[in-house]
Amino acid sequence: MLACATTTPTVAQALRLHQEAFLSRYERILTPPQRQALRDVAACHSAALGGHVFACPECGRQKITYNSCRNRHCPQCQAADNAAWLEREQTYLLPVTYYHVVFTVPDSVACWLQLNPRRLYDAFFAAVNETLREVAANPRHLGAVVGVVAVLHTWGQNLHYHPHIHCIASGGGLSCDAQGRIDAAPQWRSCRPGFFLPVRVLSRLFRGKFLAALRALAAAGVLRPPAGLEEPKAWRDWLAQQYAKEWVVYAKEPFGNAGVALKYLARYTHRVAIGNSRLVEVNEAEVTFRYKDYAADHRPRQMTLAGVEFVRRWLQHVLPRGFVKVRHWGLLANGQRAERLELSRRLLWGEWVAEAVGQAVAEEEKPKVQEKPRCPCCGVELVAVEVLPRLAKEDTS
């Protein structure tokens, strides 16, 4: 099968072209979620998944729409989810400055996460959450509970494995004690202008918390160690080296307002390892895509990979089944979010404005009716006239 030069290349096309060669080499080491993602995304918006034939009742014009795979790793299926997420998150905004903070583990530690994703991704999130909560609660820094949205990414621009967590945090919060318990009669405490929390303090506390979790899980015998760290002495020496390193926590410039912060984060929440827009060419031998070279002042470059290597790199970033990659903490924690946001708005805006905002939020949260497709010629609503069945499994290869 030849790649069509006249169409825009897609990730699904690259997977369809190269999955057979990839599976012949790597199938035995794939996890069930990786197998599912490869199968789903390769078939997305193709006859393999079936679809519908729509017709215009006025002019008779027909349109075939193939079903989407709905896999969360598919770049073609994220737009609607991203829009719905953004619409919901807008109801959580406060009239304060927001900050972008990125937590990264060193490459020497990342290999542990790659071998033990479910346990160590959770440990990664927990270490970031505890770090932000403790530093923010410290009266020397802020003395407040802030609102945080955090999202896990596992990739770099060239599709190598690079786990990191993006956080968008409110530049202030409800006053609390040193243990993070909100005061009985809380006040709103704002961060200093242009400054969230001390990065070096965040970095060292995060390092300590994550390594403590790693050490506890390793001692419990529930982790698969990387090659060379199976022996106790090698493990102890390696651990000492990690404590001696400075870990990277990067705090970017504050956003202009909450809306800008949210739209920025929305680009991250439903982003997948690589989108169709970055692909340059897909053929039977190779895949070429664009990337930013961060080591060269973010200059745009192109990279060409053998098709099998492209599939291998892409599959590194498939998450464990059911894993939650976007999490809310502090003021945005699910259990008490509504009450804490209402209190925050009253302290920031006053009673009358907060009540008006609350009514607007309730209206925003009402479910929206999805519009049906319309005829591009007549503008009338198309009618489904035929259901296209999924192809049999043996016909989808």
C-alpha cells in the first residue's frame, strides 16, 4: 500500500503502514493498553470502525462519516474532549494571577517510571501535590491553600521518553495552618507580584518526596528495577547519586489573567505525543515530522525516523488503562471544590458579585445539545439513511 502524496499525513496513516512490521518485532513485549491504542488509532475514521451515510432531504447530497476510535491517545479524537474540558474548567476560574510550574525527573530516574508506570506515575503526582501543598502552607512563603490543575506528559518534542508534570496554580489561596488546614475564618492571601513559590525549595522537597516513595516501593518488592540495579549495593549507590543531584522544577512567567492560563493549559490536557499537524511525510519506509529544538533556542527542525521506530516511540507514551492524567488539588480538589471556590470569590469580589458569578457558573454547567450535521449546499439538517457496519477483524489489517 502506498502513501497518498496528495493527502495530509496522519498518525493513523503512519500506524497503518508500519504496524505489521512493528508487531513482527515487538508484539510480545507490548502491554494490553498499548495493543489497544495501536489497534484503535490505526483504524480511526476508517471503514474498519464502520460509520453512517447521511443524506440531505432537500437535494439528496450524501456524506459518509466513519466512526472515531475514541481512544485518548488519538490526535483525531481529542478536539471535542478538549473543548468540553475547557468549558468546564472555565467555571473554576478566580480573578487572580496564575502560574505555570513544571516538575521533571532526571533521565536516570525516568527509566524507573518507564518500567513501572502505574505505580510510579501515581507516586510522581503524589510527590508534586505534597510539595506544592507543604511549601504553599508554610507561613514563610504564603501560608495558604492554593488551587492547582496538574497534567502528566511523558514525551519530548522528538518523541523520546521524558516524563514531566505541568501545573497551573492560582497566585494565592485561602489562609491555613502549617499542616494545610484552612482556617475557620479564612482570609485570601496573595502571592507577591510576579513570584509564586521559591523554586529551589520546591525542587529539593520534590526530590526528597519522590525518592522516599521510590525507596519504599522498591523495599516492598513491587517494582521492576532497571538493568544493573538489581543488586542491593548498586541500588544504594544509585540512590545516593540521585540525592546529590539538583532536580529541575521550572516556574515560568505568570499569565496575564486566568483565562489566558486556562487556554494555555488546555493545550496540554488533551495533547497526545504527536499531532497530525506536526507530520510532514509518511511513506512505506519512514515518517518525517517537525519538532522544536529546545537546545537551539526552540528552532524548528525536522526529524525522519524509520517507520518501526516511529511506532515504538509513539507507543512509549500510552498510559496504563484507567489512569487519570489530569488532577485537581487544593482549592480545586473534587470533594470541596464548590464550597472553597464560592468562599474564595466572596473574599475576592464581595457578596453580590460572587452570587452573580455562581449563577453564571450553574448556567454554564448545564449540558449542551450537540448539533447534527448540515448540508453544505442547502443548510438543512442531514438525515442518517444507512449504518455502515464495522469490518470483520480479519478485514482490518
